[in-house]
Amino acid sequence: MASDGNNIRVVCRFRPQNGREVKEEGGISVAFDDDYTEVKLESREYPGQFTFDRIFDWNHNQKQVFDYSAQAVVQDVMKGYNGTIFAYGQTGAGKTFTMMGNMENPELKGMTPRIVESIFSTILQAPSTLEFTVKVSFMEIYMEKIRDLLNPSNDNLPIHEEKVKGVYVKGLLEVFVGSVAEVYQVMQQGMSSRVTASTGMNTESSRSHSIFVLQISQRNLIDGSAKTGKLFLVDLAGSEKVGKTGATGQTLEEAKKINKSLSALGNVINALTDSKAQHVPYRDSKLTRILQESLGGNAKTTLVINCSPSSFNEAETLSTLRFGMRAKTIKNKAKVNVELSPAELKVFLRKAKSDIVILRNYTTLLEGELDVWRSGGNVAQADWATAEKAGVPLDLLNADDESVAASPTRPPSVNQLSIPTSSSPNGRPNTPFSPPLDQDEREEFLKRENELTDQLAEKETELKTLRTLAASLQEEMALLKSRESDVAKDNKELTSSLNEIKLQMEKLTFEQQESGIVMDTLKDSNETLKENNAELKNEIDLLKTRVQQAQKTNAEEQNREVKKQEKITQMIAEYGPDTEKEREMRASLNRITSGTNLNPKSSSPQTSPKSGQPSPWPTHTLQHELVRVKSQLSIQELMVDELSQASKTAEDEVKALRQHKDDLERKYSSLEKDYQRLLGADQTTKASSDELSSALSDLKSKLETQYHDSTEHLERQVESLKSVVAKKEEEITTLQQSGGSKDVPDASEITKMQKTMADWDAMKTKLMIDLENRCQKVVELEIALDEAREQYNALMRNTNSKAQQQKMAFLERNLEQLTNVQKQLVEQNTNLKKEMAVAERKLIARNDRIQTLEQLLVDTQNKLEAQTQRFESELGAMRDRLQEARTTAPAPANLSWMYSAKIAKPLRGGGGGAPEEVMRPSASEQSLDSSRSDLGNGAFTKCEQFKYVTELEKEQLVCFSNRQEVIIITRTESLDQLMIFDVIYIPSFSYKNTLIENESC
């Protein structure tokens, strides 16, 4: 049974103005006709007129909206059709209020609670031969992820498509309900898990699309036929304009996903209403994929568009109205989801067999006629094979979609794998259909698609799990940190106290080292001061000694000068040609010569060889004279040698004195030039006066030094000559004493002596002349020295003018200041050196302390790493314990209803009885309740009502009863303590596993 193509019913509802619209001074910009089927947008920027099936303004109540919009859909669902009601509109337009409302207020209840009540009321009024089963599921599409609101842990469910089930959400929890209260409980549970947020347009804005699904299955207990109707109640999230909602952060990301999903919905509707569209993009969004049958497919759909009447939201209202107008042109082809009874199947089988026989006969006739035509023959028109002649009924040749719909198998679901080719006469594409693929290829494609979808969902779930785990670990970390904060605080306090004590100790040690360094510095300073004091005392003593020595030296120099003059005079007198010694020596030499001439060949100096008379000169007298002459001669030779050496020395001294004189003259000339330059240059007075004074002082000191040196040298020469003369006199005395025993020299010796005496006289004369010259030179040098002194004194007198004296005094003061500055610089340099030594010692101490602190830092870091590792190990152990606790923790009390959610709760038609009877469980449910009570009391041996028992897992048993129910029993430690885990009603089951008979139970 298939209904004709019907358009989507579009209902428009306007809410009253809210506080913000009134605050923004928005006015009513819409007007309605009397029949409430047309709305006119009175706006300069967005004018327009729109027609819908029905329009409700802010004066209509919830019941009126339900009666027109949902009542017919509920009746169709109870007949086996698929139905969809979804609300569309901008954020804050009243979609959630229209769909849900206030379930506790009878006047403000929305369409969903009223639909639930209507369904159970219809079940109450149904014949008693019908048995109903109601299943509900609740999900939301949040951030393009399907989340089960009844089991929020499943937050990324995949979408599958199968040949029999069509498009469905895998893993979605479906709850069996048996009353309105249970449905309300499920709805409240799901609504509490839904994501909402406050925006500038709505304080409780829905951030996701919610889909509430009711599946009503009915079975005829007489003929076994069954029908299934599925109702989708969709509350879409509102389209948002960020400028008005003020969404930021996560709310902004949610708004992006919402607008993207609604755009995909609009694209699907545009493709369905566009005659040129070759593809309907159902797969662009999970919302359109789930609602694929509701948009142009096998469903009866009602669209409720919610709008704002205020001029503040004119643009959004216009967009919503245009969306409704486009959706109104979509046509669905709803079909009854029926499951034929065995009797009906047998009738269809017999009819199919007869049709096959007729078609075979007709095929035989056609093949015979075709063979005649192929052989070149001709068949008369009267003999042509026709369906009428073969007895083929016309309905068999003109089979349409209704026959297909009446077939026992479910028609193929809508799948947009290829471009639709069929179109309706008006040019709009019909309901999308599957491409003409082979059945095996189609099943293989769907199977592969489901596998890929499962893999994608698993990966997303793993990613979500990992993120959740990371978040939980962060929470655990925060918890551990919060717990550890006190201990860490105490530890930090103790550690800080200990560190402060250590630092104070180190500081004291360091200060002690610095004090030691300062003490050593003070000791060194004290020693230095003592040394300076001793040096000053020594310098004072030395200066006193030098003063005394200078005084003695001056007196000695004066005495030496007098003695020098006397000695020179004496030497000249002694060694002159008219001296007494010279005369005596010459007389002695003449006597010796005369005596020798008288008897030159006599062998004896005492007697004459002829007469024997004594000679005029006695022998002993001659010997005595000879000895005396020899001694004088040796003395003279020594004196000659000494005088020659003295002459050489004097020559050298004269040369040095001349050179020094030249130097002094040059210095004197330079000093005169400097003096003249000083008089002309006032700016360079200090430096020139300093140089002049230094030059004069140097000149004076050098002259005095050279004079003293030359005087001392001459005195040393005189003393050495005196010593030599004394030595010679001693030798002469010795020779005189020993001369008596010697013989008188012969004539040759006398001649030689005379010659020597002559040479000595010449040499002596020469030496005397040279000595006189040298004395004259010394006198000249003394005169030059006196002249230099006079020049110096004159220069000093010349420089003793008042201006020069002032300049000299100024220069002396500057020199004294410079001397003081130099002393200060020297002292500062010395102090700096000492301070540098102290600083080096302090630096060494500081370096030692830094090394100690670095070592302490390394030790602290090692301790911190050890504490971190220990903390990580403790955190891992605590995480394992927490995971174990989560695994073994009992389920929350508010989810206890989920344990019985999978228990089928068949509802028998009430036959028009009281509502209380409708809510009474059926006989099969009562039997299951009794079974559960027996099992709960430990009466496991009373399993006569179960037909088969099989073991699914190590800790679970599955018992099948005669009434086609399944009870999954969880085994505990002892068999007399059992807990009902799940009871499922299966209308027709085929358990293919190995079944164990009742006796094994």
C-alpha cells in the first residue's frame, strides 16, 4: 500500500516579541490573512508575501499547533508509515518550546509530549488482538558528531545503511517503554544531557540538533502480520548571526558547525526543488544523512518554521520564510512498512506460481512466432501471439510500484550513488532512487561503506577517548597537585628554612674569609707602615751621616788642596836641576869617573900595580859612592816611570776636562738660549724654569763632582809617588848596608852608568818640562773652572731679578706640587696594587662560593628529578587505581532504568477500555516479571518456563522461554545469587548457536 506523492506540510509559527526586541524598539512587521495561510512581510528592505499550509501567531496555544501539525502524522505512524516533524528557525525563535515545551504544565506541553500521549491513547483504543511495542531513542548532532543522549559516553556514533534497515545510527541505545511516564523519564534524561549555552539572542540556546525517535511495532496475534512505524521528532539548532549573538570561543565554533549543517540542509532542499539538479547532497551533513527518508523519501513530513515578528530580525525572518516555501514543494512517497502474515504469503506464492505458468505459455507463443519470422515466414495478424490469447492478466503486464510495495520484502532504501534519471511530468526530479546496480554489488558497497564508517567512528572515538583521558589525567594531576600542595608547601618551607640556614652559614663563612682577607690586608699595611717608618729613620740617619761626611769632606778637600799645592812646590823644588841631591849625585859621578881614568886596567881598586902605593880614591869610598849612585839611579828610574804614568793620566784627565769644558760651554750656551726663550714665552714658564733650574743644578753638581774627582786623583798620585820614593829609599839603604862586601865596578860598568845617567838627565829634563806643562794645564783648568763658576754666579745673579724670582718661586711651588702629586700617585698606585691583591683574594673566595652554590644547584636539580620521577610513578599507580576503581565502581542510581531498557514491554490493545488497563502489562510481560522475581529470589532451579539455555560468555547465561523472550542472566560467585541483566522481547527469533536443553539448566 503506497500513498500518492504528497508534499511536505509546512506550518509557520510566530512567537511574541522578546525583551531584547522591545528594547531595540522593534515593531511588528508581519501581517496575516483571515484564514492564516498567508503572511505578508511589511518591510521596506525585505518585502514579500508567503503562503503556507497553516500559520500560527503568538495568540495560538500549544494544543492548536499540535492538533493541526502532529495529530495526522501520529495517526499515519500508527498505521505503519514513517513520519517526521522538525522545527526550523533562527536562534531564539521558539523551536525547543514548540517541540518540547514544559512537560509538567498541561497547557505548555510541546508537541513531543502530546505525541507520546496520543500514541499511548491510540494503543489503548486499538483492538485487543493487536500487540504493540514502543522503543525510543534520543540523540543529538553536536559539532558534526552524533551523541547518544541516553548514553552520553557514546559521543561519536557512525551512520550505517543496510538493505533491510535502511539508514540508521549504529550503537544508538534504544529503550523499550511501556508508559507515558517512562517516556517522560527518558526524555528528561536526554534533555539533561543536551548541550546548551547562553548567547545574546537566547539565554538557553540549543547548541545541537536533537532527534527523538519513536518506533511503534504492532503485531496481529491472529494472522501474525506486523507493521512498523517510525517517528522522527527533530529540534534543529537555530541559525545564528554572530553580530547579534555575540558568540565567542567555543560558542563561536558551535555556531559555525550549526550554520554549516543548516546550509547543507538548505542545499538538499534546493536540490530536491531544482529540476536541473543532478545530485542531492545527502552525505554533506550527518543531519541530512539521517533525515534522508524524511526529505523526498519514504516518510510523511511536517516542517514547523518558527519566526520572529519583530522588525529587529527582518532578515532572519525572511530567510526562514523562504526556506519554508522551498521545502513546501518537496514531495515524499510514503509507504506502509508492513510485514505479511504466512497466509498472505501463501496467497502471494500461489498467485506468483500461476502467473509464472501463464507467462511461460505466453513466452512459448512469442518464441514460436519469433522463429517463424526469423525463418523468413509470415504470420497472419490474426495468428499473432497476444496476451489476451495467452490469458495473461493486464495487472501482471502493468505492474507498478504498488505491487512492489505489497511484496513481503522491504523496498530498497534511498541511496544517492548515481544521478537520478526518472522525473515527474512537472519536471521536478522524483524521489531519489538507487542506481540499477547488481544486488550483490549494492550489498558489497553498503557493507564496505559501513566498515569504513565504523573504522572512522572507532578512530574518532579513540581520539575522543584519548582526549578525555588526557583531560582526566589533567584533572588527576590537578587533584594530586592540590593534595600535594600542603605537603609541598611544608616541604618548601622546611627546604627554604634549611636553604636560608645554609645560605646564612655560607654567608658567614664568606664574610669570615673576607674578614680574614681584610685582616691580612691590615697586617700588610701595618708591616708596610713599619717598613716605611724604618726606612724614614734610616734615611734621616743617612742624611745626618751624609751631612757630617759632607762637612768632613769639605774640610778634607780644603786640607788636600793646601797639601797639594805644597807637595807640587816641594816636588818641583826636589826634582829641579839645582837641587842638593842632584849636585851630590853629579859630584859623586865625577869622582867615580876621575878615579877610573887614573887606573883603568888595575885589577885591584886599592893599590897601584907599579908602585904599590894607594890611589887617590880609596876603594871603600868608591864602592860606597857607586852604591849610592846606583840607588839614586834606581830611584830616578822609578820616579821616571811613575812620572810617565802620571803624565799619561794627567793627559787623559786634561782631555776629559777639556771635553767636559766643551760640554759645559755648550750647556751654558743652551742655558742662555733657554733663558732668553723663557723671558719671551710666558705660557711655557713653568717647564722652561724647571729645565733651567735642573740644568743649572746638573751643571753645578757635575763641575763639583769632576773637580773633586780630579783633586782626589792627583792626591792619590802624589801619595803613590811618595810611597814609591819611600820604598826606593829603603832599597838604597839596604844596598848601602850590603855594598861593603861588593867589589868596585869596572870601567865598562862606569861607562854604562854614565850613559844611563845622561839618558836619565835627558829624560828627567823632558819629564820636568812635561810636568811643568801639565801643571800649567791644571792651572788653566782651575782658571777655567773659576771662570765657569763666575759665569754660573753671574747667571744666578742675572736670574735673581724680582720677576725671575717670582717665576722661579712659582716654578718651585709647581714643582713641589707636582712632586706631591707624584708622591700621591705613587701612593695611590701602591694602594691600588694592594686593593687589587685583596680583590683577587676576594674574587677567589667568591669563585669558591659560586662553585659551591653551583654544586648545590646540581644536587637540588638531581633531587628535583628524583622527586619528579617518584611523583610520576605515584601518579601512574594512582591512575591505575583510579581506572580500576572506575571499572569496578557500581553504576549510578539514576541509570538503573537502563538495565531494564532492553526488556521488551509488549502492550496489548485495550479494546476501548480505561486508560489504566492500557498501562497494565501484557501476559508475556507478566510472565517475564514472574520469572525475574523467581530468579531474583534465587530460585534458579525453577526454569520450567524456559525452553532453551545457552552460555554466551563465561559469566552469562541466556534463557529462551516459550513466549519468544530472552533473559540474559549474569552469574555471580554462587548460583543461588543471580541478577537479571537483560530481558529482550523477540517477536520471531532464529537462534543459530548450539542450544542446550532444559535439563542442563
